[in-house]
Amino acid sequence: KFIGGHGNSMGGIIVDAGTFDWTASGRYPILTEPRPEYQGIRLHETFGNFAFAIACRVLGLRDLGPAISPFNAFMIQTGLETLPLRMQRHCDNALKVATHLKGHDKVAWVSYAALEGDAYNARQKKYAPKGAGAVFTFGLKGGYEAGVKLVEGVELFSHLANIGDTRSLIIHPASTTHRQLTDEQRAAAGAGNDVVRLSVGLEDVEDIIADLDQALAAL
């Protein structure tokens, strides 16, 4: 989604080093158990280090088709040309927004790897030194009702489950994507009643922060 950048197409690449042991945990039956549609072969036995790459080809070809549509490929190729510029702006904006929310009196916590003190900050600095991406979550002290009201109160943000758009997006998972789950199930999935997820866009960061502030002020 970020490669395209405009929320209008999906696609990507799969990179496999061929070094993972798919048999060790018993959690990957697609690769370790007989495939009835291919004369009962076990992909990991037949193809060894190439098992995952072969599975992506033969199973994906059968179930999804050999390639994305030409138009979607064109959209992604066009977006790729500006990916470095856009991603740096996404990361810079997201860090400023996360830092601002961390100090807000109606916010209980912020989970964003680029924040100092975050549990994953050291890994972010090592593996992604230019930024931690555009997507992060935070928790509201007011819980479920505050999450619903915040989403209803924003004006610049779009209320969408999408990510990777030029526009800033917001969602309250407990009342939308995860509403069919119990409170315990939502909490276990990292989508507790207080959780709000942002995908920070390319707008002026002061406008993004101002929109969140006015919505938070109404809680």
C-alpha cells in the first residue's frame, strides 16, 4: 500500500532467504503436509530451501492468478518513483504526532517504536534508522466511549481501516474491525477498548496535530 501510496491498489514482493526451518514447530502444514492437489507431495521435502518460494508460485497461481492486474501494476510502478520522499515525510510526521500524543493528558499510552523509551526503540534505531513508519496505536484514558467519540470528532482524518494512504487515517478497532470479539479477546489481540490506530499522512503536521487536539478536547 505504501508503494502505491494513494490507497487505490495493492501489491508487493516476497523475499525469502531459504534458511527458515518450516518443520520445527509444526505450524506450517501448507509446506510440511502432503498437498492433495499436487499428487501428495510435501513441498519442504521435494523443494528443500525453495519450498516457500515454490508455494508462493504454485498455490498463488492456482488460487489468485499469476499476477496483479496491469492497471494496478501501473499504479504501483508510478507510486514507486516517489516512495523515498513520501516515506520520510510519513515517518517524520508520525514521530511528531506520537510525541505530541505521549504528552497529552487524555492519552494513557502511545506505542510507536521511534519514541524514546519504547520497548522496540533500540531495534528501530538498528534496523530502521530513518523512521518507524506511519502506523501506530495509542490508548485513551476514557476507554471505549472516548475512542468512538474521538473518531467521530476528527475533521482532517478519514475514518478508514486502510493504511498507507497520502491522507491521515484513523480507526477505533473495538467498535469496528474487532467489535464481534469479547473484551478479553480484543485485549489479547492488541485491540483493547481504549486503542486507537492512526496511519499518519502527508498533510502539514501542525494541521494533523490540531485536528487531534480539537477532537481530544471534546472528550
